[in-house]
Amino acid sequence: MQAAAGNPGWSCRPVADMAPNARSQYGRIAALTVAIVLSAQTPAMAQTGDAAQPLPRTAPRTAPQTAPRTVEETAADLQLVFDRHVAESRCEDPDSVWMRHFAPVIAQLSKTAILYAIPCTAGAYNIAYRLYMRETGEIGGVETLYFATWSGDYGWGGTDLLFNINVDGPRLSALYKGRGLGDCGTNAQWVWRDYAFRLVRYAAQDPCEGIPTENWPVIFEYSRDGNEPDGNQTGSAQ
């Protein structure tokens, strides 16, 4: 199942040309969303170097110690990301009546890396996001993130869109539903490691045959030597 790259007919105007309420909307979303994110930045946040098993809901480990970003700083970061999003993507116009219903997802990945997932398209049972990493350290800047995708017809490829994402500390998951029942599609998990997301597990089911997500065929699964090595060891694909 390939992620759609977007419709060339969709509006994508520079922020300066958009209505003022659309530009200020993302500042308000940032203030509300980031307040929640910052309040969750406790010493229990997971280390960025950890390699995770697929979808464990375990207690996170020691957090990187850093001064949290203020709401104002993160709102400014979001504006930088938003500017890049409307300039280079072919996503639906964030100023549309429909897309205003979907807020960005923001998560602190490390001392200096912040994840921003901006809604791109939305349907009955799939919401597509384009993901960006904002580096607030010495390097600075905004990076568009790309991810592995797999098709039974074409094998491995790349995409700049993830569907129905969930972020839990350094862990990122995405579930694309081939239909509303959710019995086909793709299900993938990544973990943030140092400066990039590592693919941990990728499962896919096609055609739609009433098979629950947990029983989908595993296309790739990251493995490590030993039962619990430290986060610096290198894994291999099974």
C-alpha cells in the first residue's frame, strides 16, 4: 500500500498570502498543544538512544536534562515549520474549512530535536501527516522527514506522508487502513535514535480478508544480539 504523494490541484499558498486568521490559528494551536507537551517533559522521558521493541507501553527511562522550550519559542518554531510545509508540500490547504479541524502533533524527541507532524489530507478513516524535525541546537533549521514504505507489487520505497500517527516519547507508529474495517493496510513503528528515526517493525496486509492488525504479515523487524543490549549496539534485519 503506497502512501499518496498529494494532489497537484490542492492549494498551497505562502503564509504571507494566507488569511491572518489562518496564520494566527497555528500560533494558538502551538500554544495549546505545546503547553501539554512541555508539561509532560519530566525526568521520566525516554532517552533518545534507546532502541525499542515494537509498541511496548513501558515506563520511559531517564530524560535528557535541558531547559524546556517556552510556549512562545515553540509557537515560533511551528511557524517556521508551517512556512516550509506550505512552500514545499502539495498537501491540502491548511486554511480550508475541513483541514482546520486537525491540529498538528508536536513531540520533544531529544534535548534539541522537536517533531512536528502537520496534517496533510484527511478522509473517512485515514489522516495523513507530513513530518518535520526542528533542530534548536547549534545546527538549527527544519528538516523534512522521509520514511520507508512497502508494497507487495513494488517492494520498498520512500514516502513523506504517514497515516494515523501516534507518538509516545521517542516512539512513533503509523497505521494506514486500506478500508474502514482496518483489516488491511500497513502498520509500522519507529524509534528516535540520536538524530533519526530507526525502523523497528513493518507489517502489511493485502488483500482485505478480515485479518486483525496484530496478525498481519511482518515484512521487517529490527533485531539485536542478546535480550537487552544497550542503546549503542547495532541491530540487523530479520
